[in-house]
Amino acid sequence: MSRPPRARELVLDAFEEILVSEGERAATLDATARAAGVSKGGLLYHFGSKDDLETGLIERLRERVAADIAAMTSAPDGPVSYYLRTSVTDGGDLDRALVAVARLAQGGSTSAATVLREVRQSWEDAVRPQLRDQAAVDLVMLVGDGLYYNSVLDGGGLPGPTPSGADLDALVDLVLRATSSTTE
């Protein structure tokens, strides 16, 4: 599998950064080219339109989610524990891509909204085999949502309980006991 050209990745990085920090309306082709340090012609060489740029970012998210699902399904402590522990935002590549695509969805992009639904379904599908029923799947997903939401608030200086260390271990253990498909 060949790597995409570095200039193409720089353009996607710049587009992603503008979406995350300033929102969808600020993420114009001109602003993206400036932020990437390329000419508008250079940007258009890799992405012929803003729609193509959005498609590139959505594909980037799909690739990062595929890697996350692979890590989740092979995690030694199981997919549920992995999912919950990684639901606390860390500002990493996957988080940034998720936020950027969410900004596109907020701006009215139906393809971005569709991929966000696909991502959530992928995570549900990955945790489902470890869980006893759909209610257990829903509980795990909602706890993950809450962890993510609170960690985002906490990062913005707003109060939100974001457990870590032993507190996160206890929460994961509680969720596993409440949702497990096996009795211990």
C-alpha cells in the first residue's frame, strides 16, 4: 500500500486544523492553502474542490477508525475495556479527525453525518460480541459518550467528571460486570 503524497497530507492536516479550531465556515480553500503553505493551485492539484477535500478528510477518518477497530478487537483486556478507556479524548489523530468531520456534519454535510453514523456502528459491532444483549451495548456506548463529552468539557476548563487511573479502572470493571455475556 503506497503512502499518499506529503503535500496532500499537509493540505488535509491544514483543513482538519481549521475545522477543529475555527469551524466549517472558516475552512475555505484559500484558508486551507495558506495554512498548508501551498498555493491554491497546489491545493487544487490534490483536491479539485472543497467537496473533494471533505471526501479526503472523511476517508482519513475511515482509515483511522479501521485502525482503531483493529486495535480494539485485538486488545488484551477486550474491546469493551479498550473502547471505554479510549473514549476519554486525548487530542490524537483519531480525535482530531472525528471533531473535524463532526464540524462538517454540523455545517450540513450529509456524507460527514453518514460516516459518523458508520463509525458509531463500527464501534458497536466491535463491542457487541463481549456483551449479553442490546441494552448492554447501549449502556457501553452511552458510557463511552459520557466519558468523551466530559473529557472535552474538562479540556475546555468546564467542570465534568473525567475518571482516570484507579477511578477509570473501577468504572470499566463496573460496566464489564453489568454487561458481560458470561457470568463470573
